[in-house]
Amino acid sequence: MRALLSKIPAPLHGKEVVREENCRVCNASTGTQIAEVDYWDIKTSKLVKCNACNHIQLDPMLNDAETAKGCFAYYIEESLRVSHKEIFRNCVRNFRRGVVFGYSLKNRGITPNKVLELGPGSGYFCVGLQFVFPDIEVTVLDINEEILQANQKNHNYKPILEVPDNFVPACAGKFDLVIARDIIEHVSNVSSVIHNVNQYLKIGGHFHFITPNGHEDVWKHYLTSQLTNSTSELLINHVNYFDGKSLKDLLHHKGFNPVEYYTYQIKTTWRGKGWKKNLKLMSPASTKYNADKLIKEKATEIANYTVEKKQVLDQWYIKPEAKWVTLLYSKYQQSSLIKIDPELNIGHEIYGLFKKTKPVNKGIGISFREGNRYYAGTSVL
């Protein structure tokens, strides 16, 4: 066991490069190239690990138009690949996760009133949250108008059509809780997103997110480069690969302190992600999958499938008159028994609940060094 643990996580080796775009976390201009990826046939980028803060990102980064095209193509590809039954199950799972999260807040004495969710997907996570806090008001922000329309129609959420990187003045100081589940790995400028979240929250408000452990998430691309010297295929726009300490440091310098911060789902680690050099763990080599062709030929084939809210909530354990039954079953299905310090970079998913302790200035750029880490961005008051 000790010998196994000494291999986890394995170091990422590569050549030192001058970046085309500086690190979006610490502004460093150099790094270690660990892989090369093709985002569909839209763009070829390097995956560069920052030697100052350990954050890994695409270099060069995707722009908004490239992201939008790839996201639409991936939406089509996923819709054709994933069954309606699995989509339904995901809605139910997200409801249970929202219930578990809501009771975790309640047990800490946290009662949100106004909630903003970035990238809400089906919206059922906040439906679970409303099961615990029936009076909360939910606003959702997304770049996909269809997702916003579905959330407004099915759940009566207030919609905002925008990318998370762009600041929305109407949201300033409005919310008690901001949620970003499986979102920050997709954004082009994570520093700007976290800065915006700080601006949207009231003092004492909370920021909840989950995001993949960057070391395991990037491992498939690293292996393709190391074992086959090939460019790997990137269809889903994971453009940030987070180091557990670097992410925590960034949040701290953006005015947040951790309430709960851990990594879970370690079964991926036992299978070899993040340390084992195995061909089965590689990302496929690039085929320069044609996004325009897929959109043109397959967009009309997407089934018009609507998940009925009544059907999602028609589960034997969802009992508004006996909420303890809903909680117990939801915890049984969705709770994580093993929780690991994210700084170890072990486990599949990073869970964060952070509290806003300080505001950040709007648009005042500064750079500073703490120990051997260099930061650039907005100052903390």
C-alpha cells in the first residue's frame, strides 16, 4: 500500500515553453507543455502547466465563438449518444444532490434567500435546494438560450443570457449563494469568473462549486502525448485543469475563505487515473472531428425529449410531509464517505463551499508575490 501511495499522483513531464497567452490564474508567461489537443477541428492548443501556480490550461485559449460552436456540436453528439432514460436519471440524481447540499447548509445555520446558478443544466439541483428552502428565489445564467428557456418554463427561474466571464452589473451584491457545478473548468478566464462571483455575493454570502480534479482530468491527454506522441481529441471544452492548492489560493486572493473543501470519488484513482501509464486510460488521438459537418447533418436528428418535472419528482421517497425520508434516501445515494484534501490531487471531483469575507475592487489590476507564487488580477480590499 505504501509503495502504491508513493506513486500517486505521478509527476507531469514535458518541455519548457514560452506561452502564447499568460496563465489566467497567476499571469506567468512560461510553463511546461504536457500535451497537445485538437478542440474538434476548430483549434489546436497546447496544454501548459504553470510552473508558478501549477494551474493547467489551454494555450492559446478558446474564444467565445470557438467555444459556442464546439459546445453546440458536443450537445448534439451527447444528445445522440446518451439515452433518454439516462437523462431522466441524471435529473433525479441532481435533485437528490440539491437536497443533500441544502441540508448541509441548514446544519451550518446557512439559510439562502436569493440564489444564482451559473450553468444550471436541467435545473434540478436547485429544485432539490428548494425542497429544503421553499422560499428561495433562483436566477440562472447561461450562454445557451435553450437551457435558459427550459429552466424558466419548467422551474420559473429568472434567466440571464451571458457568459460567466462577463460581469453583469444588475447582479452586484444581490445574492446570498452562487452555485457553479461543473462550470469553472469550462470558462476561458477563471480569475474573472471568481471575481464576478465575489461581486454578485453579499458579504457573508457563499460560493459552492464542484470541478474535476485537474491532475486526473488531464491525465488522459498527457498519456496520449507520452505514449504515442500524438495530439489528442478534446470534444467537451475542459480548458482549465485545477491544482487543489492553486485553486484554494486563488479563491483566498479573491476574498473567499473555505467552509468545506475536499476531493471525492477516489475509485477513479484506484483505476489508475493520475498515475498509471496504461493505454486504456488515454484520450483518443485526434481525428479533427468536423464540428460544422456534425451540426449540419445531425442537428435535426436530436430527439425532442422533454423531462417532465412531475415525473422526475414522482419518486417514492420524495415526501414533502416527511422530508427526513427524502434526506435519508438522498444521502444514502449521493453522499461521499471518503473525503480527501484537494491539495493531494487525488480523487475525481473537487467540492468547494467558500464564504465571501472581503469584497474585491472592480477593475483595479495589481500583481503581487506570496512566497514562490505570483498573482495578477484585482486587489482585495
